Amino acid sequence: MAGKKVSFSRKPGIADKPVDVEDWVTNREALVEEEQPLPPPKTEPEKIKRLTLDIPESLHKAIKLKATNEGVTMVELLRQLLEEHYAPKD
């Protein structure tokens, strides 16, 4: 692999101006807000990531029973529960 050149660039969104370390320590929240561009509008559905979780059999049965009674899958029930507690509030 001789002759292969790899280059690394700066983190996107960081201005090319030098950062004063003391100023960063005292005002880092303000500096970070200035440096980060706004996220682009969502046009594509968000990617799905898998989560594996080991739970007691009794809890699994209780979740399965509740999902069945509500006419939804366990995945739908658990995803809704997680979104209610952890999804960012707009």
C-alpha cells in the first residue's frame, strides 16, 4: 500500500478562525451554537437501528398480553412507549 495518501479534514461546521482556549472554556455553549449549522430539513425517513434487550419472561408475557389486547405488535407498543419518554420534544 505504499504511495497511498490519506488526508483528514476539519470537522464540518467549525469556522477556520482560531479558537481562544480560555474563551472556549468560559463561553463554550455560545461558541458551539455559532459553529454548528442548522440540520437540513428531513426529506427521507429516519434510519432504523436494532436494539436487543434481555428481559424477564414474566415481563415479556405482560408486554405481549398488553399488545395483543390493544391489537398492535410488541414492537409497535414498545416503540410508542420509548418515543413518549425519550423522543426529543419540538
